[in-house]
Amino acid sequence: MFRFRPKPPALPPIDLAVQDRLRRELSRRQQADHYYFIDVVGTCNLRCPSCPVGNWEQPMPKGIMETGHFRSIVEAIRARHAASARLFIDLYNWGEATLHPQLADIIGTVKAEGIGCGISTNMNVFPAMRETVKAAPDYIRISLSGFYDKTYRRTHARGSAHAVKSNMYRLRELLDRHNNSETLVQVGYHIYRSNFPDDFLKMRELCDELGFLFDPVIASLHAGGEGREMHRRRGRGGRPRAARQSRHPDAPDRRNLS
């Protein structure tokens, strides 16, 4: 018997040409002969369950890198490579770079050596946003996992989607006010079962409005301590999984996204 299958709703329209241009531009900026990651802050204001900062059994070392020490590292990196070498430094790995009180000076140190520079933030707090915009890093990555606060708090513990969206609008305003066309903003949307498709589509629209690159990625579990134990309990057949190759237990199956 023939069964009528309703037509799926159309995706809200966004400017795909702008998104493609932003994606190509970010890829061009990040091209480098040597790419470095330096955590200038050793902690984070959130405790996300899929991140080692949030799921490690014991407190991780904390600290803020002194600007003089950072300068010596950058100078050593520059001296190690030929003058023609393309270099790039991301000022993060697991820490929240925006917590550094001299973040703008650190960005300036990198750029003064002719090195590309990027930062990542959960965007809940950004005390020196104005100064950072003036320092003009090559890109700012906003890491988030929802549009609505109830969804967001599930996977970005201690965070607020209201604060994130407010700061996204403020960032757009500051970029425009200071005529900063050098800094590209990338929104890394972590996809879980709990935030797809409703939150996904709303954040996609917001990025289109603000002129930010919407860059979704399947969420992964970076397990340490409590995270490994959680993943063992949730593993199929009770068998442990390799943490580095696993997805967050709440993440969708890639095969179900098409």
C-alpha cells in the first residue's frame, strides 16, 4: 500500500556564498609550514563533560603564562625556522585564552614576528574583547553546543547560551566599530543528539546574520579519569573503547546525519 511521505521542511535560507568565502579564507589563513598550539591559560571557566578539563579525576594544573616567558617562546620559534617559513600559532589547546588579562599583548607579540595567530573561546566571558579586536588575530573560534540555554547547559556545563549570544553580538559590533576586517570569526558547533536539528538550525541562522562562519562538527569525547569511566559504562557490550577515537555518548551517529 502506498504511504504518503510528507515533504521535509526546507532549510532556512542563509547566504551560502558568504559561508563558502569565509571557509576558503579561513583555510588560506591557517596554511602554514609549521603550526603550533600554545596554552597561555591553564584552566577554563566551564566544565564540559566531553573535555579533560571537565572530566579529569583530579584537578588539572592551573596558571597564566607570563608575557615575558611567552615572548621568549615566540622568539625561539621564529629563530628556529627560515625567514620564508609560514608559521601559525593557536593560543589555546584545553584552556580558555580569553581569561588571560594580557591577551591583546600576547596576540601583538605573535603578529610582530610575522606569525599567524588564532584564539578559541567558549564566549561566556571575554573581559578584554575590545582590546583583542584591536589586536586583530587572524581568527577567533567560538566553541558552542546549542542555541537554547537548556540545551547548551547540558554539554557546556557552568555556561550560559544567553551570555554566549550576547557576546557574539558584542563581538560583531566591535569588529564593525573598529573597522576590523582582518579577524575572521568561526563558530564551531559541536553536534550532539540533544542539539540537532532545532538548535543547529537556529545557530546557523544567527551566524548568517552576524557574518560568522558556521562550522559544525560531530562531538567527540576527549576522556580522562571520569570521562573514561563514563565511556566504559556507556560502551556497547560493556567493552571499553579507545578514548581518543570515540564519540561523546550523546553524540549522533554520523550515518544518521545525511
